[in-house]
Amino acid sequence: MNSIAFRLATLVGLILAATHLRAAENDCQKNSPAVEPGSQQPCELNRQVRYTLDYLLYLPKGYDQQDCWPLVLFLHGAGERGDDLELVKKHGPPMLAERGKDFPFILVSPQCPKGRWWQAGELSALLDEITEKYRVDNDRVYVTGLSMGGFGTWLLAASAPDRFAALAPICGGGEVYWAKDLAHVPVWAFHGGKDSVVPPERSEKMVAAVHKHGGTAKLTVYPDAAHDSWTETYATPEFYDWLLEQRRTKPTKE
């Protein structure tokens, strides 16, 4: 490289470095709120949040022949996380749908990204999108899930208790103080009596807390089942009959 080219390259490098430094300084300045130092002023958060979530969607036969349909949101367990939707078909309703079972409802089965847990915000955003695009009966929206999805079921219902007609958490659990907001939502929980992964007490405490606040909740314990209490549950017609009988009700103040 000749001396002129070298000097030009050096000059360009210095200009870029100075520009980057000024940009960094400007970023710091932009992140400073317009508040008088030494004072406290009211402010407002106004920011859009973008969610990205892959999911399986099942529409019932005769979908176009009916004005609206019930919707079941299914939340899988920790072992089905990732970026391969085939994993979501391993258990529960999406597995049965893949095998050809006809369901009289819209089935939505999202996939939780690897290394994450279910988040109420992204699941609510998914339900918003589905109800906007498809023929959903907003008074017949249900959530169910197994293991990590059982915990997600309790969490989502507690974060948006006025949205659901019923919830069916399987081998899950939650915080007992959530029950106060779920007293108007019918609950049918399931657990294996010999579950060493998630102790049955996790479901027992949640169901008892719902009862304490005047709610309707029942618990089915399979005495000889370990962690897998979902295979029998999702294979039982009575489970779907009960679920689809429920309709959304308004909460009553204690």
C-alpha cells in the first residue's frame, strides 16, 4: 500500500471511530428521560411488544358451515420445546389430531422455544390473533396443558381470568393466591398419585385454594400413575364433554 492510500485508510478509520463514539454518546443521551434532575415527574410507558411463536392449528370438519366454534389451547411439556413443531404432536390433542381424530373445536397448540417457560403475554397475544382471524366463540375458550403446560395453564388463566370458560391443568401447579381470581372459572385438574416429577400436592393445593374462594374445582388422581397422567385424560371422551359444556361467566366479588 502506498503512502497516500495508507493515509486515506487511516483517515477513514479515524472518522468511523469518531462517528461510532458520537453515536454511542448520543445513545446515552437518548436514553436519558426528560426529567428535571433532583425532581420526580409522572411519565407514561407507550411501547409495542412483538411476539413470535410457532404453533399448530386444527380446524374442525365443517368449519365453514358454522358461525363460531369453541377453541382449545393446548400447552405441551418441557420435553417438546424447541423449533421443530413435530415435537408438539408427541402428546395430547395434537397427537390425536395427527392420528385422524375429529375434534368439534378449533385446536391451537403452540411450541415454547428451547430453554424457556410458557409466558402469559405471548400466549394471550396468540389467542388475540386466533380470535381475530378465525370463527371463535369467545364464551367457549379453554386452556389445558401437561407438566410444564399444566403450570402454564394455571399461569395463563390467572393472568387473564375473564377470558376462559374452563381450565384443565394436568400434573401442574401454581401459586395459591391466584385462586382468588379463578373462583368463577371451572377447573378440572389431573395428577398421577405416584408422580415424583411434580408432586400431586401441587394440584391438591391449587384445587383447595379455588374451593376456599368459593370456586368450582375438582381433581382426578390416578392412584397408580406416575408423571404421565395425560395419556388417559386426553383419551377420555368425558373430559371433552365436560370441557365443552362450560361457558364463560363473569367474576363475582368476594
